[in-house]
Amino acid sequence: MVVLDAAGKSDLQRFGLDGPHQLTALADGSVLGVGTKDTFRLRPLAKKLDALSKVMLLPENQVFGSASDASRFDVFDASAGHWESFSFEAEPSVSSLWLPASTDEVPELKRAHCAQLVDGGYGCFATGQLWRFYSRGKPKSFGTCGVGLPVWRVFGGPRADQLWIARDDGRLEKWWFGPPPKRLAVLQLPWTPLDVAVQKDRLAVIRIIQERAKPKELSLVVLDADGKTRFEQSLHTNLDDETTSVELELREAEVAVHPRRPWVAVRTTRGVRLLNGLTGETILEVQ
């Protein structure tokens, strides 16, 4: 794990991890990492990781840090409609396995796509409907949200009653929960994105530049909420004809947008780059 200080006040840090981890931010600025073998927390400005009890995590599980309570986090199993909440105040079990503080069966959210909202709740898309859900509560349907191609990702909007939906054809839709739900905006990207990040009304997209139907290069595109392109920048990832190399580049490419500052972070096999999301200027780059 590579930790960057965009303000340049501390040195870059690298931490060796035992296998891949899901990383999520906690309300106090800490980073929580949950893997199949171990769990850790990195506190702000800390020089070492805090080892925590192991969490039973399946590959399809999704980890969410609470937006309002730094002492807890949630794990969602969409395949089973199973929601677990964990508390840092809980005592570890005898086996050192971290047991959830509460467990909820939410069959309404089976195979759902969920995102955390700004009020700490969750917005979900399942069975063609928009749902609101709070940990330790029951999901509430706000009705259907139109017809379109399958949804592959959802993102929280600038308000707690809004949700972004990404469809398979590169269509991004912003919805108001209602009731009834109302589509507030539609952005039809001219290409299918490889990865998308949305924070409030800032959008960043990794796209594949095609040539004769073959992937050629990856590019970062940052847009306004109305779909106007702020800038597009090559990620210098020329894709050759070796299948394994192309698959690796496509699998590693990832983009994230800072929730408050105008920063965009992008990762490829070449490393991590942090950019000013307004100008496209590179702030930091690490191999």
C-alpha cells in the first residue's frame, strides 16, 4: 500500500500487505484495510499500521466505512442480501475472529448495487428500483427508476436524497429518490468507461482508446456535472497485442476523486498519479 501526502508535508510511505485488501475511509480520516487474512487501520499521520482482528470476508463482499461514526464499519454481501455492522469497541472473540455487532438479512437488496450517501445511509439499485437503507434498519423502496441497460455501478450524489447510476452503455444518470423517483440529469458518454469515480458533481472516467476494434491506450477524462470535459490526459499505457499484458493493464486501472478537494487519483501498472481535477496538473506521481 502506497500512502501519498498531497500537501508534501511528510514523506511517501509504503506498507507491505499480505494479499489484496479492500480500503475504505473512516470518519476520523483513518484508512481501514480488510483482507482475507488480516485487517488493519492506518490512523492519520501514523507511521505504522494497527493490526486488528480478522474479518470473515468473501471475494464479493463490499466494505463501507461509516461516514459519521469512526468507531464502526459495514460489510455488504450482495449475493446473499446480507448486511453486517462491526464496531471497534467490540471485544475480539477467543479465536481472534472479529464478530459483527449486528447482522441483518435484507433479501430486497440481493444482487443490489449500493453506495454510501452523505448522511451515512446507503442508496441502492435493485430489481429496477431505488432503495434507501440505514444500517440496522429495513430497506425502503422509492419506486422504479426507468428502463435502460443493466446497471454496473452506483455513486452517492451531492445530497443525501440523490444517487448516480452507471449503465452498461456508458450512460450516467442522476436520480432523486422522491417519492416518486425523478431523473435529474443524463450524461451519455461517447464511449464505455473502464472505471468511473463520482464525488458530489465531479466525475472522472478511465476510457479505452480503440484502434481497429483493438485496445490501444488508456486515457483519463475529467468532466463537470453537465458532461463538459475539463481535460483529457493520456495515462501512457500503450496496450500491446499480448493478451496477458492487456488484461493486466485493464484490471489494474482505477480512478478516485477526493470528496472535498479538487484532486483526482489514478492508478495503472506504471504507478499512482495525483492530479488537480480543475487543471489537469500533476501534483504527485509515484512508480
